[in-house]
Amino acid sequence: MNMENKAVFNQIISDYELARPGYPAELFTDIAEYSLIKKEAKILEIGSGPGQATDYYVKNHYTITGLELGDKQVAYLSKKYAEYPHFQAVCSSFEDFKDEPETYDVIFSATAFHWIKPEIGYPKAYHLLKKNGVMAVFWHLASIIEPKTEMLNQIRNIYRKYAPELDTYITEEEAKNLHHLRISEIGTHRLFEKPVTKVYRWEDGYTTKRYLQLMNSYSDFHALSDAKRQAILDHAAEYIDSKGGKIEVPQEVRLYMAKK
């Protein structure tokens, strides 16, 4: 992804929250069990977005700081969690964020840490974590791996017609290579212990409306002209409606956890 597209998320908060798949409860349980965090734990989230992963920690009353680049996103998060005084949204990149060393019990990032150069991000996280603190990063993969269903391949063909430059899916083999790359990145400067990895899979059903919101929630989609975006959305809507107004999306999330 183009690093400049990070700013786009400031404008698409609503579609992002309504349409992007969330994260399974099992993932957060696995992080809690691995990190052995207690209720007084201090947590830092890198790239909170509209709070899809933030929600678990806020509503379980952990003290959490959420970093976001966009002022609108920070305002959105502050309003969303106004009744939770232990949550603080900060308008800052992780690279520019400053805090005392060994402050946090857990630092995590949900489908966002790829924006940060690993040689900067992982050493900084290590510096901010307490002894035995945990770094947890996880990503959705459904949007980047080649589609596996007939309907999703038809949607892919619509993209190919109007915006072939967005047809950047990776193969299953490339996904395996990405998995190994992310493990190696956590090992930058050999600071963290060997990471533990987990995979979560499920099926997510979308109506036509929600699927169009999903399409609109990706930053690269907004690099297209208004005319191209509208043509893609119109043809996708027509196709999904012709199939009963519903489309199934196989979801996959990969979690990587490592201790200081």
C-alpha cells in the first residue's frame, strides 16, 4: 500500500466500522492468556481505526492508549468511548509517539503495523514494553489473497475491467512467504523471544449494501477517479443483487505474539 493513503482512513470511518470484518473473541483470549495481563495492565494500540480491536480492551476496563493519525478518527474514538475514563485516544504516528521506557504490558496493532518500517517499529515497541511485556500484531488476509469463490472472482473481474492496477492479490504461496517475513520482522535485532502464531478462519455474510461499504473502506480504492469508483460500485451492486443480494466472504486472520 501507498503510505500516503493512510490519510484516506480519516474520511471513511463510518464505512470502515460498518463493513470491515472484526476480530474473533478467541484472538483476544489468546493474547490475554499468552501475556498473562491483569486488570491494572497498561496497553498501547497502534492504529486504532474506529475501534474494532480497541473495543475488547476498553470494555474489559484495561488502561489503554490508542494512537491514530487522523484528527477525525481521534475525535470519533474519544466520543465512542467517552464513558470509559481509562481510554485515551492520541493523534500521533507510532514513530512520533513519545512515552517513558517500560511503560506498557501489551502493545498491539490490528491490520495496521505494515504502515511502519519494521526496523523502526519493533525496536521502539521493545523499548516501551515492560519486562516480559508482549508485542501482538495481527492482520486480516481476505482482502489480499486471491479470491476462492465464484462470486468473489466475478467481483475481481469488475475491478480488472475498470482498475486493473488494483488487481494486486497474492497467491497462497506468496501468503506463506508473507507469513515467514512477518515472523522474521519481529526478530529484528533479535530483541523479542521467538513469536507464537495463530490462525483464525470463518465465513462472513454481506448484503449488497454492506459489501459496497467494504469496497469503499480501502484506501487504494480512493486513489481512483470518482467515475471509476462509481462504475465499479454500480456493477458490483448489480451483480450481487442478481445473486440474491448476498455474498459470502471467507475470512482469515493471522496473529503473531512475542515477549520481551
